[in-house]
Amino acid sequence: MRVYEELFIVRPDATEEDIDAYVEQVSSTITAAGGTVEKVEKWGVRRLAYRVGKRSEGFYVLIVFNAGADVAKEVERRMRVTDMVMKFITVRVDERMKKIDKRRKAREKRAKRRPSPTPLPAAPAMPAMPAPGAPAAMPGVPAAPVPAEPEAAAPVAETGSES
């Protein structure tokens, strides 16, 4: 038993009842041959990447099932002879899962062989950065005195006589 995904595109002018009947027919073909249907997804009408049979839209349906290779071939044969189906593709998913598992195991094996990363030594302390706008101090050169802010002038009391 292998896992397959069957994606097919039905004419956009087909009624919902026709599509349901065809999906049921494909599902019964799979179960009659000893397979199991995992899920059926109806994606609805979508634009095609290119025109197929003078049509630019199609109704997409995805069926995921477990079965043998002979069942997948029978489903493809039925898709070919059905006028309602414009395009179809069958993908064996378990093969992809097998490749992903193989790559993951090889990656883990390489990671075990690789020595663990050693922590980097601490960097030497850097001198503090001067405040923005302040002159930078150079080693061996005395820093220039910073001018003090002028103090606010005290108010002058008026003395004098008014004449």
C-alpha cells in the first residue's frame, strides 16, 4: 500500500452534483480494489495557468488515498476516458516522505560526527565611547578642557533716584 495524491481539473461548467457523483465513483473504485480514501478536497473554480481546450478556468479536486500501483493506474485510466476531466496528475507521496526521512537521517549522522562548537573567548574590553559631539580622546594626548556652560546672570537691582 502506497500513499497517492490525485489532483484533477474538471470543466468549470460541470454542476456540483456531477462533480460529487464523479468523486464518489473514483472513491468507490479505490475502495473496491482494497484501497482507502484518506481525504477529498474540493478547491473550487480557479484560473488555469494556460488555456486547456479553449477554457481558462477549471474546478480543482484533490483526493488522497492509500492503494497499490494497479489501483492508481486504474484511476488514471478512468480519468483519461472521462470527458468531464480536463487535466489530472497522480503523485506518489510516500516516495517523497521516504526521501525526506533519508535526508534527515543523513543530516543527523553528520551532526553527530561534527565536534561540538566551542565557545569563543571573551573579547577584550573596549574603552567607553565618548558622548556624541564630544571630542575624542587620543592616547597620550591630554584631553582639551570642556568649556563650562555660562551661568545665568543674576538680575541687577536698580538703584537710583527717580527725578
